[in-house]
Amino acid sequence: MSTQIAVKVDDLTVAYNYKPVLWDIDLEIPEGVLMAIVGPNGAGKSTLIKSILGILKPIAGSVSIYDKPYEDQRQLVAYVPQKGSVDWDFPTTALDVVMMGTYGSLGWIKRPGQKQKKAALEALEKVGMLPFKNRQISQLSGGQQQRIFLARALVQNASIYFMDEPFQGVDATTEIAIINILKELRKAGKTVIVVHHDLQTVPEYFDWVTFLNVKKIATGPVKDIFNDDNLTKTYGINYKVSIQE
Amino acid sequence: MSSAQIEIQLIASLVAIACAIPGTFLVLRKMAMISDAISHSILPGIVIGFFMTQDLNSPVLILLAALTGILTVVLVEYIQKTGLVKEDTAIGLVFPALFSIGVIMIAKNANDVHLDVDAVLLGELAFAPFDRLIISGVDIGPKSLWIIGSILVITVGLLFVFFKELKVSTFDAGLAASLGFSPAIIHYGLMTVSSVTTVGAFDAVGAILVVALMIAPAATAYLLTNELKRMLIYAICFGVFSAIAGYWVAHWLDASIAGSITTMLGFIFLIVYLFAPSRGIIAVLYREKQQRTEVSLLTFLLHLKNHTEERERHVNHLNEHINWQKVRSKTVLDLALKNNMIQLDKNIVSLTEKGDEFTSKAIDYIITNEDAQIEDMKDDFFLFRG
């Protein structure tokens, strides 16, 4: 694997009201990995993603995407926020939400047209939600809503995907469907970064992992660093996960 | 109708449209109370502007008042950001303070001018046609009409240009930020439009009605549609209808126009709240009752499916066995017969092919929660509509 660095984080510190949530994070994410960010609640996992994407302003440090600041590289990046971060009673349809993924490439003022609609329909097809395209979003199940969010990221046709807990509140079928799509993305050479909670599935789903708890504990290939030592350092208790080979 | 009457209705309608547009987004952003805050706290801006220009319709006054509106939003957000109090408390702290500064300024300095607290709260729509805009000796209509007309043109223009940005930042601010549409710019843009609209409408309809015209039509429209564009159109229609109907109610009762329009808005919301086809109270109650019946139906069908022996499927036995009241049994039995799901033969009930298939599918759905296969049943049964 050519080890081009897709995402580089340097000395990143983020604070809410002067209380640091992320402290001096250095992180290099190589191109083409499917990476999990794990850590306890309040470890700053979502904050890390949001700071990389410029949604939160760090008090120190810098972020680059393929050696350039994020602002110059927006087109290369897609983001799937936590499902709970939006109001699903908003008056709009599944197709319309997926169309929002195309807004970034359109820029200000320009409106989506046939080309954008076609791309959105293809993305819906990919996540198996085409039959629901005209459904009001509040009438979708949790798993379906998550698929819609995934489709919205797919339509951006990005190189790097950031996902905040895509498996939260979805059933096993949806979880498998989503992870298969993520694996496909990696196969196509994309970089996928996922905030993940279920430690048991890390070795099965991901090939790269970052342990985070306000500070970065470790980052690297799952097979090298996903061990009890790092888990204990991250979660603060004597953590044992049994990983059967 | 006299020309003054037409002018009043025209002004009221334009105000209604100008309010409904930002109002729709305020409702969707759960910021309805911000419009209340703005409408009150622009008062000091209006008073200072009035001292400077001696003209209630001067653009300087509108600008100053709009700035006070923005100041309100900034102050509310600042107090809220300290984390010491919640947003609603912050709103409750900021706007009465600013409003009362305005009230004191009026009482101290403006006793002899046409600016009093009553007019500020309730407006003077009835007098709007008397204040004419005269350019080089030609009367081109009431000043209020021109002011609110100009504001409306700007609002509609902004809505058309930035519809996509407004939609995405309202639905998902995080995504909007990551795509490069700064939610802060859109937020303050919307706040500016809301403030300017409030000031423009203020003189015509007063502080209380401005809030009603922003929030009530949008809230009513929200109950009727699942699409943002339609919500905007419905909100505009409700606003205009209430404005005109309210005017005639006032005319007929010889009462305050602003008060009548507000009453109409409340009345229309009540009607829609009760009778809206899918989200209205009556529809919801009906749906819940149907769902209960349908669950009973399914229980009944499942019983038939699980018991092949005739003894278990005799009508008399069913009554006591499933342990329902007579009325309920009859409703369920009728529903099943109507849908050709069961057949009766010498008081022995058995499932038809359709009933059997329906039961399997429904049980399967309830267990797996995979709803692709029951898509075709959704229209006939409430049970599968979540």
C-alpha cells in the first residue's frame, strides 16, 4: 500500500468553555483505511471529527486533508453526522435529504437539477432505499434513516468519509448492510473514518483503529494495536476483550 | 369597498406574507420565541430612530430597530453560551429589559407625539391609509404599503436565491457547515430578515400580531404537509386568509383589526389541529382506535391459524376463549369478513387463503421489522404505518 496520508492532524486542542475535550492530538490517517475511532463517552470522538471538518474551531493546532487545509478540500470529504443530531420531523422526503449531499459541489445559490437527482437516486438504490424515495423522513425506521444518511454521503462521491456512530440504534441487518458498503468504499480506495462503540466488532469490521480519551492513546493497524493494553489505557479499567483468532 | 378598506386589506396581506416566510423557518428551527423577543426588543430602536428622524416610516428608523433586533439575538446567544442559563431563560431576560427601556424612553420624551405603548403593542392598521407617500406632489399610496412591499420583495428574493442553503442549514447544521455553507451566516441572515420584517410590520400591526403572523400560519401549515415548499405556500395562504377575514370580522364587530386577525389565526390553527387529515387530533384518535382493532384482528387470525381443531374455531368458543367483549368481537369479526380473510361454515370459522397469507406476512413483519414485504398492505391497514 502506498502510504499517502489522507488526513493529518497536528497538535489539535479543542475546548468547550476552557475545558479541554481534546488535548494535543497528533494523528495521521493513511489513505485507503477503514478506521474506527474508539473511546469512552466524553472522550472527544465526535469532537475530533467535527474539528477536522471545521464545524468546531480548535483553540490550537491544525488539520490538513491531502496536505491542504480542509477549506480547500471540501469536495474530497463527506460527513455523516449522528442520526440524533437532526429533527426527523422536518418536512422533507428521503430523496430530498439525499439530494442535500450534492449541495456541496453546487456551491452557493446554484440549484440542484436532473444530474443531481439522478445521482441521488443511484445512491438510494445502493443502500436499498429506492422504494422509499418519496417517503416522509419521520416515517422511516431508525435503520432506514441511517441508510438515508449514508446515501447522502455516497452521493458526494468523496475520497474521505467521516461517520459519527452510523451503527447507533440500527438492527443487525442494517448494520451488516452498512458495513458492507463501507468495505466496498475501502475497496474502491476511499478512506473511511468511523466513530464506533461496539468494541467486539472492531477486529471484524475495521483494519485501522485509533484509541482516544481526550488524548490520543494509540493509532495503527487493528492487528498490531487492538489489544488489552491499549483498551485498558483508553477505558481506564482493566479491560479484557477476547479476540478469537 | 372604499379605497381605504382595500388598502388596509392589501397592507395586512403583504404583512402576512412577509411574516410567514421567515416564520416558517423560525418554527422549523424551534426558534418561535425569538420572534417574540425581537418584536418587543426593537422598541428602543424605534424610539431612538423616531427621535432622530421624527418619522415613524423612515428607513433610518427601520435600520436602527432591525439592529436592536439583531442585538437581542446576539445577547440571548451570549448569555446562553455561558452555560449558566438555558435559552428560554436567556430570551426571558433580554427582551423585557430592552422593551422596558423603550417604554421608559417613550414615557419620558414622547408624550406629545404619535407613539404610545398601545399603538406599539397592537398597531394602528386602521390609520395606515392616512399616512400617504407623496412624491413630487403625486400621491402614490400609503407609506406602510410601500415599506412592507419593499421588505416583501427583498424577502422573497432572498428566499429564492438561498432556498437550498436555508433548507440544508435548518435541517442539518452540521452537514451545512461541512459543505461550506456557514450556518452562522445563514442564521444571522434569517435573524436580520426577521428583524426587518418585524419592524416593517410593527407600525401596521403591532408587536403582538407580528409574532402571531410569523408563528401561527407556519405552525398550521406544518400540520398539513411533509414538504418544505408546500409548508411555505400553505403558511402564506393561511396568513393572507386570516388577514382579510380578520379585517372583515373587525369591520363587522367594530373592533380592533389586529385583534381580529390574531383571533382568526388562532381559530384556523384550532380547526386544522382538530381536523388535519393525518396529524389532526381526530385523525390520530381514529388511527389509534383502528390500530387497536387491527391488533385484535391479528390476534384472532393467529388463533385460527394455530388451531386446526374445529372445537377451537367454533363461534361460541371464540367468544369466551379470546376473552373479548361482545362488541369488540363483532367489530373484529366484521372486519375480517369484509376483507375476505375468514369464512364461516356452520358456525365454524376458518381462514381463507388471503387471511392465511396476511397473517404470515404480518407476523413476519412484527418479528423481523423488515417492512419491504408489507409495503402493499400499508394503505389498507394503519397497523403497518408506524
